[in-house]
Amino acid sequence: MAPSRSAGVLAAVLLLLLCGATAGRRSDVRVLTDDNWRELLEGEWMIEFYAPWCPACQNLQPEWESFAEWGEDLEVNVAKVDVTEQPGLSGRFIITALPTIYHCKDGEFRRYQGPRTKKDFINFISEKEWKNIGPVSSWFGPGSILMGSMSALFQLSMWIRTWHNYFIEDLGLPVWGSYAVFALATLLSGLFLGLCMIFVADCLCPSKRRRPQPYPSKKLLPESSQPLKKVEEEQEADEEDVSEEEAERKEGTNTDFPQNAVRQRSVGPALATDQS
């Protein structure tokens, strides 16, 4: 009985030591956050996007942990991202389904859509099957300005959700009260941004004030007044022509008057002789 008891105790101790060693073993899967995600741009990576409440993600974890043990041999970094803790990275990679796996090689990102087993992951890296998948466009890469804006929007949405829960649960505001607070904040922020844009526009492109134009002098006439000057000269020439014609007419009437008087004088004596 003594040997059997000692053997049982020894087996229990070994089992406990094995469980403790397994539980205390550090995971080979690296955790990525908004602070260190740029490490993906160097070397080769396999990244899993998951959520703790996702059943499919929970089923994938043992396979992913086993695949990470081969990371050093395959010269690949195995990482994971909790989208509930890192909404910014969820926006950068446009995660719409869970789990989502990406492969990254020297800054080029490809989405893995094959089977999710340890063997398939190893073959994908060792046989370089990722070359058969087209990389993500640079416009939609996580380092682009567009995806940076998406990350900021995802972070803003998470920030709004956090404050909404704070207003309702901690402060006891009704739901409509929380919405009213956000509506007022939106109006004020829009007004402030509008004023800032107007100020910047005035500084960059100041408006030109029109000055009253001085009355043009007779000595220095601008080019625009030359047609008017010509019209005035033509009118003066016409008036001179009219005055000359009137003067000629008056001279003609004056020359005709003496001739008529002479005729009357010559006719007068003839009439006197006839009467006699």
C-alpha cells in the first residue's frame, strides 16, 4: 500500500507541476495597440483581429497559439488585436467580420481567407502562398491618410459611446437628455469650426475694398473716354457745318434783295408813262 500511495502522490505532484508550467508559460502571440501597430511595417506578420465575446474567435485561439509557437522557426511574428480595446485599429483595417486575419510583408497587407488551422497557417507562410493574393491598395492601407481618418472616426464613436453610458448610468440622465447634450455640443463645435474657417479664409485671401474713382480731368483723359471725345468732336463739327449753311443762306437772301429793288425801280417809270 505504501508504494502505491507514494506513486499516486508523485503523479499528482508531477501533474500539478505540469499544469503550473503550462499556465505560467508566456504566450508567443504579441498584442498590438494603437501605440505599437507601426511595428507591422517591418518584417513579416500574421495578425488576428478578434473580440472576447465572439464564439468563432474563441474556437480559433488554441490554433492561433499553437501557430505562434512556430513563429520563430518560420521567421514570422504572430500577433492579435482586441477590437473592443483598440477601436482605432479596427477602423484602420476596416474590420467588418470576426475573426479577421491579415498577412503583412514589409508594409504590404493581404487578407487571409483560407482555412483556420495550425497546419494551414504554417503552409501559408512556409510555401509563400501569400504571393497568390493581391495586396491591399495603398489608398486603403493602414498607414494612409484615409485610413487614419477612419481610425479617428472609430475612436470618436467609442468616445461618444463611453460618455453616453456615463451620462445614463452614473449621472442618471434620461436617454433623450444624453442626446440633447450631444446635439448641443455638435452645434457649438460646428459654430466654432465655422468661425475658425472664416478667420483663416480672411487671413489667406483678404477681401479687396473698392476705392471711389476720381473724376477724369480734361487734360488727362483715360483711354476709356476717347470714344466719347470723338463723339463730341463730331457733334461740334456738325454744328459748325450747320452754322456755315445758315450763314450762306443769309448771304443769299441779302444778294437777292437789291436786285428786286432795282427791278421795282425800273418798273415804276414805265408805269408812269403808260398812265400819261
